Amino acid sequence: MRTLCDGCESAAAVVFCAADEAALCSACDVKVHMCNKLASRHVRVGLENSSDVPRCDICENAPGFFYCEIDGSSLCLQCDMAVHVGGKRTHGRYLLLRQRVE
């Protein structure tokens, strides 16, 4: 299954940027993330090989980009926002690249 770029909406996305909540093709990734020093620090997850990205443990459909150490589960962005409300906001969550998420 191919994901279209959220930037140009025509090319296949090769990275997902959690900070921008966007899947981007190579050209748009360069355009967006090389425009300034802060944007260049965004962590992006490669999407070129869909088998490299684990699926969300809740919806089992979307790619999982977050890992909750308390629940021991991988979560997509939508499920992470739905699950981690109220008291669960204190759960230690990481991007799958093991960067802590506040």
C-alpha cells in the first residue's frame, strides 16, 4: 500500500514527520525540513519499506509511530491521542526511534 505525500499530494511518501504530522515524498521532505535549523531537527521515520514500520496495536491499521512503555504498545498518532488523555498523559511515551515524547 502506497501513501501519498501530504505536501504535493502526487508522489509516494517516503518519510513521516511526527512533529508536522505529515507523510512526505523526498522532494517535499527536503523543501520542508531544510528550510531552517529547527525544522531540520524533526525526527522522521522512513516509509519506503512498509514492513519496517510496525502497525498500531489498537487499530491494527495505521503505522505505529509511538511506543508507550506503561501499556507496552505501539500506537498511531490518532490512537495515541485517544488513549493518552487525563491521568494517562503521564505515561512515558517514545517515538519508535526511542525519543521521549512530552
